[in-house]
Amino acid sequence: MATSKKNQLIGLDIGSHSIKLVEIEHGKKGPVLKNLGIMGLPHEAIFEGSIKEPEIVSSAVRNLFRNLRVKNKNVATSVSGFSVIVKKITLDSQAESTLEATIQEEAEQYVPFDMAEVNLDFDILPTEEAGGDGSTQMDIMLVAAKKDVVESYAGLLVMAGLNPAVIDVDVFALQNAFELIDPSSKGSHALVNVGAEELGINMLKDGVALFTRDSSYGGAQLTRALMREFDVSFEDAEKIKLGGKQVEGGDKRLEKIFKDAVSEWSNEIKRALDFVASTHPGQTFDAIHLSGGSSRIPGFAEYLETMTKIPVKRFNPFAALAVNEKAMDPAYLDYMSPQSAVAVGLALRSIGDK
Ligand SMILES: Nc1ncnc2c1ncn2[C@@H]1O[C@H](COP(=O)(O)OP(=O)(O)OP(=O)(O)O)[C@@H](O)[C@H]1O
Ligand SMILES: [Mg+2]
């Protein structure tokens, strides 16, 4: 990754629960983690992937940059959820000159929005196999994102005095972070990120995405269940969840709610694995790499492993980064690692990337 200094970007993962910032410097000896920070957002400032409170979110972004003394104003961020459609399609091989028009036409059947309302993008993937009858085919990764959502994320950054240089997609940022820790790109890996409102999946075979999905599951769902169970506010329920607030008979009731969520999420992940197995016969996975704040829930990894019979690993996006341990507490880094995967992937982007 020979990124020159002026092309480097700040990775900013704007999630519904919190904003994660990662700065990576490409030094002579390789990438260095220069900055890391997180800023919580008030409940429902971002809801269902759309920004409800732009002023609040942009001032949180501004504060994060200020607290961490980040100088670089060029930012890579990402969108996710129902406003982003990612679809792998196969087309007859053709010249680039006709490709764009073909893709535009093909995309209409997969995109549930008016085509005028989306930004359409695509990547030509390394082909899995040539067509049997001699005709060659090409695999295309199609990405359509709702324009208003992309513009609201870009607008938010502008409001915070920043330059939105790259707007990526969460599951691709995750893939980008994984490539750094596993540059061989060999084997089949399922990347799973469980945040507050979204569960993102990206299944890779030899470094190429086979399948991606975003589902509306996550830790906020659990917080809402705790609100009902203990008749408390969202904020108090969040405290109970993280062990910061004790309630009468809390442990048992909490355990049950954790268990239900973990089993529901594991089912969703299993469904996605089964779907891939049905469309790619014989496809198995070497490991599931779990990230996102909600991956910290006790017993989640073990449950998922038992259910899928696939080894589940904790995704540590910092594994291949040099760290100045004098400036960053190793225990804090370890705690933050699963929650920082998307932000690390974004920080690895550079100006000019799509
Ligand atoms: N130790 C923990 N135990 C249980 N849940 C946790 C823990 N730490 C964080 N969480 C939960 O993780 C979620 C936040 O994770 P993350 O930062 O990945 O989400 P986000 O990116 O803000 O949200 P999204 O991408 O879904 O919009 C919250 O629901 C939070 O309560
Ligand atoms: Mg997230």
C-alpha cells in the first residue's frame, strides 16, 4: 500500500451508537496506528441508517477530531443498511465501452428504488470460472446507494469542516481491514460485524466477496428488550447491559435476554451461510471473524461456533499495525479492537479510491 502522505484519509465509521475514528500513517516500516477514538451518540440521532439529527452528529464528529488533535481533514466514511444494495451479477464478457450501459440496464431488476435516486457503482471481479460453452463471462459487483443518504453523510462531514473524500460501504471496509491482517487472501472467510442496529456479513473466497448482507439486528434491539424487562429508559438499559447499573434479580433476566439475541443473530448468520452453500455447492468456510461492539456479548462467539460448526475468531483489525504503546494503552486497544474494524478499513482507503 504505497499511499503517499497527502493521499491518506481519516477513517470515520459513523454508527448509530457511536462514531469511531482511526488514523493510520504509512511509515517506512509499514502501517502505524496513529490515532484512535470513539464518541457516543445520543439515542436515535441516527436511526435506520439515516441521520435524524445532523447538527448533533456533526458536532460529535468535530469534537472527536478536536479531542484527538487530528489535523488531516480528508475523510473516508461509509454507509450501510437498506439504502445500499450490493449484488454480484454475471454478464457475458464485453468491452468496457458497452459495460456501463449493460450494467445500468441489469441493475434495474435488483435495485428497489428509482434508478434516478441512486448512485450506481461497480467493480469487475476476478472471474471464478469461464463459461462451459467457450463463451467467457465476467463477474461484477454492483453497488447502488441511495443518493439522499450518501449526500446526508457527506453533508454532515462538510458541516463539521471536513472533506468527504471517499464514501464506502461498511461490509467492504470490513473486507479491506481483513486484507491487511490476512494479505495472502487465501481460503474462505466469513466476516461478521454486529453493531447497534445492523448485522453486516461479507463472505470472502480467496479475497473476493461471494456474498454480502446487512440485516436489521444488533445491540440496540437488546437494549430495547432490557427497557421493557426493567421498565427503564434507553440510556439506563444500556448501562444495565454493560454492567454499569445493578438491578434486582438482574443477572438471570439479563442472561436470558443476551441468550435470545445471540441465538437470533446466530440463526441469521447460519441462514446466510446456508444460502451461500446452496448457491455455491461445496463451499465451506475456514473461519468466521466476529467484530462490532455487540460481538463483546459473553458467550456469543461460543454459541455461534457450536451452531455453525465453523471456528469463530475475534477480528482484531490492529493485528498488522505498529502501535506506540507509550501513547496507547494496550488494554484499551484490545477492548476497542472488535469495534474498530470498519474504521480501520476506511482509514486504509486513499484519495482517488472509489
Ligand atoms: N461489552 C459489551 N457487551 C454488550 N454489548 C456491547 C458491549 N460493548 C458495546 N456493546 C454494544 O455494541 C453496540 C455498539 O457497537 P458498534 O459501535 O459496532 O455499533 P455502531 O457502529 O454504532 O452501530 P451500527 O453500525 O449498527 O449503526 C451497542 O449496541 C452497544 O451497547
Ligand atoms: Mg457499525
